[in-house]
Amino acid sequence: MLPVATYHILLALAAEDLHGYAIIQEVAMRTDGELTLSAGTLYRSIQRMLEQGYIVETRDRPAPEDDDERRRYYRITPLGIATAREEARRLAQLVRMARAKGLAPGKA
Amino acid sequence: MRAYNLLLRFYPKSFRYEYGGEMRAVFARRLRDATGPFSAMALWLGAIPEVLGNAGLVHLDLLDQDLRYTLRMLRRAPGFAVTAVLIVALGIGATTAAFSVADFVLIRPLPFPGPERLVRVWERTSDYSRFELSPANFRDWKAASTVFERIGMYHLVSANMLGANEPMRVDGAAVSADLFPTLGVQPLIGRIFVDEDDRSEAGGTAILSYRLWQTRFGGDPGVIGQQLSLDGTAHTIIGVMPREFRFPTPDTQLWRALRFAEEAYVDRNDNWMYAVGRLRDGVSLDQARAEMELIAARFARQYPKENGKVSATVVRFDDDVPQQSRLLLIALCGAAACVLLIACANLANLLLARALGRRRELAVRTAMGAGRERMIRQLMTESLLLAGIGGALGVAVAVMAVPLLNRLVPATLPTASAPAVDIRVLVFALGLTAITGIAFGLAPVLRIGGEADLGGLRESSRAGGGQKERLRSALVVAEIIASVVLLVSAGLLMRALLTIQARDPGFRPEGVLTLQTPLPIPKYGKLATREAFYSRVLDDVRALPGVIDAGFISYLPLGRMRGGIWPVALDGREVNRADNQNAFLRYVTPGYFATLGIAIRQGRALADSDARDRQFVAVVSESFVKRYWPDVDPNTVVGRHFTFAFAERVVVGVAGDVRMRGLERQAEPQVYLSYKQVDDDSIIGYIPRSFAVRSTTPPEALAPSIRAIIARVDPSLPVSEVATLTDVVDRDTASRSVQLRVLGAFAVIAFVLAGIGIHGLLSFAVSQRAQEIGVRIALGAKPSDILSMVAGRSVVLAVSGQVPGIALAYAAGRSMEALLAGVKPADATTLAAAVTLVLVMMFLGSLFPTLRALRVDPLTAIRTE
């Protein structure tokens, strides 16, 4: 089971490489402001994800207009993609089980 | 933003270095995006718990990471890990065990409320700094004093208890009504004594200990109001004391009201009371002592004959631990500290060697960006983990060792149970473990942490020299010093023990069985009753196969009662305590001297013919003659008269000296009287109640037959304290032998650890210098040159450790001179033995490294580079 923050960071990085603040914005947008990662949570997660090999730091600067020398950009790795996919499958499985008992909308 | 920077300081440095800038940027963007002062404030308020929480988590992450790394490293070097853990376990175990006993006896407050205000009051004479009080002096002093909130007295009294089961001997105390309130204790059920109980016409009352209540009365609360018989007199049970209350000794099972007839106050020199007082609030010990001395001086003037030389002293209640027990325990703690010191030095050395061996690895990690802070953290995690595992193991060692140390607790300590590893001790062990871990972890950290980061990569791994070597040598020297101190101390104490055990007690203990037959009063108050008892028992016992002789005495030497001295008057003068002429009083049955093997040097032993209607006679000891008739021709001592125990006696014999008070004490004057030459119901405390039998068969085997004989003569008489006289003598030095065994074990541990330390240091040096040695050999160095190069180190280490070691050992010996029984702290044999042992240790420790150095193959050594 993946921590929620890790899962959301993986989702945010699935489409493009982002820097820290962009990840926070992307997650907040996607969850309609329900999940606002704090700087501490974000970078602690990032540190662990780097260690686990889910993401890597990248030297490419995809958005030069708001580039800042200090900014670090992160890219999802194949392992990160596989992990996110595995977690999505697990969550879908859970929803299917709930549906079978009539606890969630939609058909079993 | 400065405030946010400060907050970020809670993060580990490595994390801050890596992500601090990013986090600041994120926070700045947030602030910029925040609209209005309220949302900015909310942002700030939210940031504080957020940073603290996450910083804590990051620290845990690092710890987790370091622990996993450490475990991986240790698994790769299991030999190192096991050695380190065992060394810590020994050090912590020894120290924790020593602390738990010392804490129990010396530090922990006694289990009474307000223990710091409890004091003991003693009489003081020129011969005795602490002397029991006479009832009369106690009563007068108490009435005159103002410094006490309360003061009570007690004396020890054992009794034969008859209840539902067979008769039983119970140890108890007779206490005045104000003693329990002085101690501040309440009964578990029932009531404590009140003043009415102390009046001589009141009915007998008794309070049970928790243990007696549980074992003999089934813990039945209905026991209050029941009757029990003590020495044939009915007593009403009025209360039960709580389980923890053990006073005055842990064996006390029963308390009786202390009551005196008016006659008890007549003799001011009848000293048998112990006094316990509680100082008033705000009264210091010195004030109390000063007032009591004044009062004693006043009564000395009023009763010059009896009290002329009697002063008073007041001591803290918890100061009552005998000086010898105190010293034994302090010596033990010092020894334990030595062991811990050696363990720490050894570990620091092990870790240093390891850190030097790991320089490449550490340098690589640094080069990969690990940073100094992460390095230090990792090294500290490693040493703390080792210390933690070792500490846990050490506590286990202590738990097992503490019961063995029970003998070091003085038997008079008024407290329940025995020392154990409890919360206090655990906290101590935890603190010790942390300090140990930090202490020995610090050495490599200081070395490695202070180094230029890339040095390890650039240099070859061989260069461990210079400063590091000096530190490691210093640690080994410290180990040698500590083991010399331990070896010498253990040696001195062993010599002392042997000296004491070799002392002649004045009797021959082998083949003698002893036991107590507490003849109760009033049943045995009349001589005729006693005579009948003794003669029937003695006749039957002497008829047993193997029995050589048997006899009764008031109190056996080295037994529980080691006092009993009475004033002596010579040349027809009146007895006067102020003269300070005393001797032990013992009544014996004929056969006692032969049974114990006490030599009769002059005249004859006591005989059956020394009856009440004949001339009152006495056998005195040689020390008696030496003290009271120093200038008299020894051959004319027999026939001399003196007054003792209320009558004039004529000397019929001189017996060899017996060490009544213990092997460590000098023999004091002794007087033996015939058991028949005493008035009925007089001096009842000294009725012969201790029984001794000498046999050619193993004495233990006689016990059942003797019990049967006594039960036949008086079925209501309990038999207690059955022991061989050899055991009694051994018990006299038991706490010493326990301490010596512990100290010896410590010394052996220290010896082995220091040996390992030397071995480690030299092996490391040899492996580091293998190349140099190879070059030397290639250049034509002879084996003897290599030998002197390696062994020379070892000799330098030995000498620089031995010299201060011996100086310190001498100082340690001086501080425990009171324990040494006359053995000099500079005892040549001991010092020589210790020095030799350390040399042997040096030799063994350097043997393998030296052999390895000699076997270095020049070609391989040079090629490895």
C-alpha cells in the first residue's frame, strides 16, 4: 500500500516533469483543493521516492519561462510508473469489492 | 523568511542542505499567493506544527536507514559485533549489579516516612563509640531532651511460640509504645501499642509481622483478639504490620510491648536498650548531638559512680550500616567502574581500528555526497546500537548476578526483601549504556569526522599512523592501568581473607554441631528444672555413637549474640562501670571446653561439683589475665578472687582466648561460670541455651537424633539454628569471600579485556605496517630486529601502564586499609604477582601479532601495494 502523498506525486509526475511547487499545485488542482501537500511532506516523500527509485532528479528544464536556478525537477521512472499502475489496480479492486456489496455506485 | 529558516533547523542538516532551498522557495510562493493578512498568518501558524512533525519523521527515516545500514555492516563482521556486544554486556552488567546492591544498602532511603529525621541515640564510653542504653538512662535522657519530636526504644527478644502447630522459635522485638509512632508506621490491621500496654500490670499484647500472619495464621483478619503463648505466657494479638515493615531486622516476626518493673530502672549499667528518635522540624543532627552530650554530662555529675564516663551520641538512622559493609560495597563499585572503563577503552579501540579499516568506504560515501553530519550520525548509530544490545544483555547479567551479591547486604538493614534490578537500577543502566555508547563512539567520530574528506581515497589505506596510533596506545595503557589496580586490589583482599581465615578462633570447629534450645522463662527459671533438662539431654546425646562430648553455653562465639560484657571488680572493690573493666559473661555446663576444643592452660575446667552451695568459681581467659593481672606470675593466677555477675568468684582455671566477636576482632577478656552458680530467676538472659556436640562422625548426621532426644525431654521446645561450627566460622567471613569472588571475577574480566586490547592494537599495527616490515626484511633486517620492533611496542605499553597502575593501586589499597586485616597496601607478594600477571598478559597479547610480523613474506607484502 502506497502512502497517499506518494501516490499523488506519482500521478502528478505521470504526464510531465515538474518542480516541487508545481507538484503541490497540480495535486491541489486535481483534488479540488482537498489535498494541499505541505513543503515538509512533499520533500520527505520526494527523498524517500528518490531512494526507492520511483523518481529521479532531472537536469532538463522543461519550462524555461519560470525557471529558477535553484529549482529541481523530478521525473517518474519506469519503476514509478509500474508502482502507480499497481496501486491503481489495487484501488480498483477495492472499489469493485465495495460495489459487489452495494456500498459504492456503479455496477459490480 | 528568517523565521522559516530557523524552523528548518529542526531538520537534519543533510536534509536541509538538500531541500532547504526548495522548501524556502515553496513557502515563499505560498506567502506571495496568500491574499490578505489572515491567510498569511494562517500559513505561518500551520507551518510550525508541519515543520516539527515532518522534521521528526525525517529524523526517524534517517535512523531507520542508519540502523539498516549498521545491521548490514555488522552482519558482514559478526566477530566484531559479537565481541563488542559481549564487552559492553560485561561492563554494564558488572556496574549495574554493583550499583543495585550499593544503591540498596547505601543510597536508597529507608522505608519509613521522613527517614532523614530519624536518628539513633547511643551511650558513648571511652571503649565504645556506640553502646546500648540502660533503661534508667534512657528514661532520664528522654525526659530532659527537647530536640526530639518522639523517641522510643526497643530490644531484641526471641520467644518460643505455641500455637496450633508445633512449637516455633520466633525472633522479635520488645518495643516501647512510642517506637512505632516515631518510625511513622501504621498497622495493616488492628492497632499498635499504646501507653497502657507498657504498664507492667497490663495483659500481654503482641503484634504480628505480615509474614508470621501469613504463614502461621493463614492471613486471617479474625486473628485480632486471639491468644498466643510466648514462652508460656498468654499474649493477645492486637495488630498485624504491613508486609514491607521489617524492624529492627529483616527477620523480625513479632513485636511485644516493652514493659519494666520499677527494679529495671535501678541499675544504670544494665545496657540493653536501643533508642530511635525522630528529630523535631528544624533541629539539625549537630544540635541534637550537642544537647544530648550536655544532658549526659549532667547525669554523669549526678551519678558519678555509674555514669561518670558515659556520654551520649546521636547518629543518623541510615548511617547505621557497618563501616565494613560500606567499604566492601564502595570497593566493589570502584572495581565495577574499572571494568566499565576497560570495556569502554577496549570498544573505542575496536571501533577505531574498524573505522581506520573502513576509511576507503567512508571516503567513498563522503565523495558520493553523504556529508560529515551523516557520517557522524551513522557512526554514532552504530556505537549506540552496539551499546544498546550490550546494555540489554548486561542488565540480564546483572539480574542473574544480584542474588549472588545478597551476602553483601548487612543483616541488620531494617528493610524488606533483597536488592533487585528495579526501575531505579534500570534507569541507571540505561544512562550508563547511553554514556558508554557515546563515549566509545566518540573516538572514531572525532578521528574520522575531523579528517579531510578525500584523504582516504588519495592515500593508501595503510597510513593509520601518527595521532590515531597515539590515541589507541593511550587507550591500551588506560586498560593496563585499570587492570593493574583491579589485580592488586583483588590480590590484597585475597591476602586479607586468607590471613583472617588462617586466624585461630580459639577453638577447633571441625566435627562440631551446634543448635539453639531456647529454654523459656518462667518455665526454666529455676536451676533445678534446668539441671534436670541438661543432664537428661547430655546423658542421651553422649550415648549416641560417635559423640565425643557435648555441652551448653549462654552464647556460642561468632554466633548472633556477640556481646554480653559485664563489669569486673578486682581485689574486693565494689563493681564500678566507670572503671571500664569488663569481661564477657558466659555460663557453661561441664564438657563445653572439651566439646569446642578450647585449651585449659592453667588449673582445671568447670565441673559438676561447682554447685550453688560451694565456693563460686570461674575460668578466665588468657586475655583476662593479661589485662587484669599483667604483672602477676601466671602460675599464681589460679586462686585469685574477683567480683563478677553479682558474686565474688575464685579463679580455678585459665582457658585459651576465643575470638567471641568474630575472626576480625581481637580476643577480649572472657569469664566462664558454672551454670549452677546463679540464683533462681537471675541473669536469665545468660541461661545456657546454645548446644554444641563434638563427634567423630559427620556432625550434620547427628541432627535428627539430637532433635529426637530434646523432643523427648521437652516436646514444647523448638530447636533452631542447627549448623556445623565450621559453617558458623565460614559465615563470619562470608561477605568477604563473596566480595572477593566478585572482585576476582572483575579482575579476570579486566585481565582478559586488556589482553584483547593489546592483541588488537598490535595486530592492527602489524597488518598496517606489513609492507614496511616486508621492505625491512627485503633489505636484510634480521628476525631479531623485527621482534624488537613489535615486542618493543608491547614493552613500552606495559611499562607506561604498570607504573601509574601500581601507584593507583597503592592509593586504592590505602583507602581500603580497614578491610585488609593488617595486610599492607604495598604488600610485595601481591604487587609482584600482579606485575607478573600483567607481563604474562602482555606476552600472550603480543604473541600472535609478533609471530605474524616474523612471518611476513617480503614479496607479497610489497606486491599488495
